[in-house]
Amino acid sequence: MEGLTLDTLVSLAKRRGFVYPGSEIYGGLAGTFDYGPMGVALKKNIEQLWWNRFVATRDDMYGLDSSIIMPEAVWKASGHLEGFTDPMVECEKCKHRFRADHVEGEKCPDCGGKLSAARQFNLLFPVEMGAASGGTTTGYLRGEIAQGMFVNFKNVIDSFHPKLPFGLAQSGKAFRNEIAPREFLFRVREFDLMEFEYFIRPDMWEERFEYWRKEMWAWIEEVGIDKEKVHELEVSADDRAHYSKRTIDFEFDFPFGRKELYGLAYRTDYDLSRHGEASKENLTYLDEETKEKFVPHVIEPTFGLGRTVLAVLASAYREDELGGEKRVYLALPPAVAPVKAMVSPLLKNKPELVAKAREVREMLRKVNPAIAWDDNGNIGKRYRRQDEIGTPYCVTIDFDTLEDNTVTVRDRDTGEQKRVAIADLSSTLF
Ligand code: GLY
């Protein structure tokens, strides 16, 4: 919808239980958000769709779920201890900190005080491990999930002997000590990523880069992100991450501006070579046919899961008029909608309607568990509630149902209703 504001999305997210501010009863914790009952369902559906598309249905992809805490050695070898930084300035008066590239001039935007010279601020979160008496060991919450794939490269090679090209994939939490978290789910300190490292022979890189670029567009369409609002940006050498030789950002027109949604990077053999040197493990690949031994190169598509949730919500948000009344609905693809269908007895004080509706719901739940029940208020209000969370269909059991075993099925987007035999309901809905 044109003119959609972030405030509108934030308030829908809160009202309908998608996303709440983190630790809100204590005033909130900057850069953290908690997913509510609808948000967690949406997020898990997106993650599952991603996993099915890029991992489960492919023979060349191997899934992982690696640890969040990793030792300092990993981050030293990966270059993050040195290079994973943002320039920071601090106000000499109020001590507030800002990203140097987010403020203009030399005055503090909050109090007008003088800002310090910029210094590099490392985004990794250290964690002290072990009892203090024997001295603690410093580990780090992972700043990117990619390193879990590089440190397990040898394990997967040893267990499965995959042939190049192949990928290691995972989704999970990453942590960045952002100087200035902002824009809702966009820039946060704790977030979810989905990504894979696709290992190739060096001479394949351009061809595979193109292949994954197209696949990322196919994903954008499948998950329900408005393609018209997505734009590729060739990232300049100065702006690329320290490990990348080429990066394309997929930017999305968020309500607060055009910002990075996904990234596609050619990481060369940078990570495996560095980990091979630092760990003294053999991280080469042996081509059985040519007997050639080399360190594979890597193409890396990265998908922010929270940013996907935000882009999917922004793409799905609609306001229209139905039956002379204004309404809000989310035109979510059924595969990601938190609730697939809502079942409802027309009147909640008629036991025969309630019993029949319960029977229908249980029948549908055997096919898909995400079937809601709502018998509160009048039927129009029930429809509106489901519209706001993007439920594709509402099924109503009325007195005709008791006579002829048909129900009404209401379509979210058009508001139109049709009668469907209970026997055909599952094939109509799913
Ligand atoms: N692995 C790339 C990123 O986390 O941005």
C-alpha cells in the first residue's frame, strides 16, 4: 500500500500479537523485540519455507545448527575481531553515542553538545565463560552464522564426502552490538539469519553468483515480498565486508526508506584459508577425478529473517472498504499466514452448531494444525479479526450445514462467500 507508515505496522504488530518490544514491562531493551503468538507462527512459516526451498528439497545442500557461542580463535581467524566495526562518535556532554555515518555535523543531535572524533567500535558481543577463580575464557556470541558453516566444513566432508559444488546451510540467531538500533525489526542487536555457504571451484564463481541471484528473486516472489519494491545494489569495494570480492545487496522500499534486505556475496576462499591456517586443520577439498587439491571458494546468499518478516508485512498490508465499512487486512501468501483458516459456529449458544463446527475443525486440523476457532462477538467482527492477521479463509457452520453438510467459506481478499460441501473443504482450503 502506498503511504504505509512504520507506525501503522508497529501498531498492527502489537495489537494483533505479531511483535512486542523486548522486556517491555521494564521499559524495553533497545534493539530487542519479542515475537508474539502470530509473529512466531509467521516467522516459523517463513523459516520453514526457506528451509524447504533451499535445503530439504536439494541434494546439494547440507543443513546445520551450530553453536551460538564460539571461541575467540574463530573471530580472530575470520577477521571480525579486527574488521567487524562501525565508526562511532560520542557526545562529550550527554555521553550519547551515535554511528558516525548517521549524524551530520559536529553537534550532538540530542543535546547540541560537541561530538568526539570518530573511533571504530567492534560489534561482537563478548561473553565471559567459566568460574572466575581459574580465570575466565572469552568467547563471543556469533556476529554472523556463516562461521558455523566454515568451522564444520571438514566435519561434513568427512561424514558425507559431498561433491563440489555443495552448500552448508543454517538459520538461527546472530548478535551485533549495534551503536544505534533503529527502525523496528530492521536494525536490532539480536536477530535471526538464514544463509548458506555454497562451495565451488574458483572458476565457477561468476556463473554460480548469477544462479543464486536468480534463485533469490524466486524466493522473494514465493515468500510474498512485493518485487516492485526490491532493488539490486552493486556494493562498491569501499563498502563491501572485509571478506567479499563482490556483493549485491537486495534493497527493499521499507516505510522508512530503501534499505538492505538480503545480501549475495562472493567470499572467495578467504574464510576457509584463514581457518585452515589458524587451526592447522586441512580444509582443502580433493577432487577424486582430477586428484586436484584446493581450498574451495564460496558464494553466500544471506537472508535476514526479521527483515523478511517486516518486508512481508509491509508488502501484505492493505486498507479497503468492504460492505460499506473500512477494513485492514494482510494479503499474506497462505504458506506463511499464521492461521490457515478460522472455523466458527454462526451462533455460540446453539449446541448443535458448536458441536458440528468442532467436528469440522478437528477434521481440518488433521490436514493442517493451524486452524483457529472463534465464536466471540458477531460474525462480522470475527472476520475482521482474521483479516488483520491475514487468515486466507473463514469457515462458518450454520443451520443449513445441519441439513445438507455444506458450510460457507469466506475469502479474505474479496470478502466473497460460497457454499462448499464438507467433503470438499480440505481440497478447497489447502
Ligand atoms: N554472513 C553475512 C552476514 O551476516 O551479513
